[in-house]
Amino acid sequence: MHKLNRYIGRTVAAAILLVLLVIVGIDILSSLIDELKEIRGDYTFVSVLQYVGLVAPGSLYKYLPFAALVGCLAGLGSLASSSELVVMRAAGVSTAKLVMAVVRPTLFITLIGLFVAEYVAPAAQQIAESQRAIALQKSTSSHSRHGMWHRESDAFMHFNAVQPNGVLYGVSIYRFDDQQRLVQSTYAERANYLGGSWMLEDVRQVDFSEQRAEQQFFPQRDWESDLSPELLNVLVLDPEDLSISGLWRYASYLNKQGLNAGDYELAFWNKLLQPVTILGMVFVAISFIFGPLRDVTMGFRIFVGVMVGIVFRTLQDILGPSSLVYGFDPIYASVCPIIICFAVGGLLMMKRT
């Protein structure tokens, strides 16, 4: 039985990895084509290649559920087409044992993907975004259209580029009063995080009153903010590119500031529950192989897998924004598609038995 488990595991794992390689390769090619449009000045073709290479690890965990579904359909389908599954069943191997033989390699691949998504991809993505933003800033002007916005209390901030070591470039800070009137505008070429506080460099500050605007220049100036380099490491990335711990930390920070953290909470639950999502996809694939797809061609199995993956992704894309619009807990938007997967798989397996 151990040899049989290893054989099934190798077949399924190889199919999953092959599908994942193809999907990630297509994603890398698409990103490369998109980034070629941004080439100018210091942002050269070599910079584009570096950027695409650094953001590639983030695609692994993102596409893993889809790869697990199609890979299991392809791997188990090849065993079914050669009648090997029939022989295994005739030899007394139960469906439960076959399911476990498929789940084990899938869990192993999922754990590797989770490690990459938690520790490798966010750091690589941040370095890529930082290098890209700095290169594009030098290619345009100090007030780059690239970068990110952030709000803290009555202040709205924009950073052209954020480096992982606690260095900011192109810092703009706009403060408003209770009547939403602009009272102060500050721009600094650079900011450093030293000794638990921020130091602005080459500062230009404009104070607004009802009668006039007063402009001042400072070579250096302290900046009080609850932002830390760790939080900025989160801010520079989109929610779906962050680690699970980073999403939780930044969502807690936003809630503390009285700001809406719905996007980050939704991304947190989606990433945290993704291993369960992958198991649900595998369960659906197994139920298809032992059920309605046991006698069809490989091409049709892959087609069905792609369609199921698209339907699952569409359901996530609908429920996720709906939770933000209608105010229900984002965890329900993450759990509902998973429950549907297991329900569909269970019904098909019950019909088979």
C-alpha cells in the first residue's frame, strides 16, 4: 500500500506542479508585456526583468487552488484512462484510501506554497515595488504619480517610494481641520526612521490661514506618526500580496485609527482559509473522477476543471466586494465558496456510492 500511495502521490503532485508552472509562466509573460510599456529613463529592460522575477513568487500561492483542481483532474484522469484506478478498486483499495493518497501530496505542496506566501513573496514584492517606484520617480519628477496614499487621523499622506529598511522618498503630508479645510501642506524629499521616530529631510512646509499662506523650509524636521517601517512594509503592497501576519497587523492598525479595514480583513480570511479551499478543490476533482468524468477524455476533464475554477473565482469576486458593500463579516464571503465545493463534492461522491 505504501508503494501505491507513493505512485498516486507522484502522479498527482507532478500534474499539479506542471499546471502551476504553466499558469505562473503565463502570468509572468503577461506581467512582462505590461511592464515593457513603463520603460523610460532609469527604468530599463533589465529593471523590468528584475521586477517581474521578484513578483513571480507571489503568483504561486495565488494560483495554487486552481492548479490543484486541474492537476488532480489530470493526474487522476490519467490513472482512470489507463484503468489503473479500476484495478486498484478491484484489488480492495477503498475510495477513502485513494482520497488520502491524493490529499497527502497536495497538503505538502500547499504547505510549501504557504511558506512562500508568508515569508518569501511579500519581501520580494516589496523590494520589487520599491526599486520600481524609485526608478520611475527619478525618470519623472519628485512629485511622482506612482506610490501610495495613507490616512492617519486628520492627515493624508503620499509616499513616492518605500524601502524595506525604513526609508521613504517623496513624502507629502496634508492636514485638514474639523471643517475639512486644508491647514498645512508638507513635502520632504526623504524620511528616515531613526530611534523610534521619523526624521524628514529637505522639507518644504506651507501653513494656510484665511488671510494668507506662509511657506517655510527646513533641512531636517521631526515627524510624529504611528506608522512604523513594519506597517509601511504592508502599506506598499496590495492586500492580496501581503502575508497573513501582515494583513492581521495592518487591519488591527486601521481599526485602531477608526478607519475601514474591510479590504485587509477580506484578504486575511481568503489567505488564511486557502489551504481549506485547496482541499475543497481536490475533493471536487476526486468526486468528478469517481463520478461523471470517469469515462471522458483528458481534454474534457481539463476543460471542466477550468470552468469549475472560473466559477469558484467568480463566486469569490462577487461575495468579497459584497461583504464590503453590505457590511457583513468578510469571513462569510471566504467560507461560502468553500462550503459549496465540499457540498458539491459530497453529493457527487454519495451518488457514486
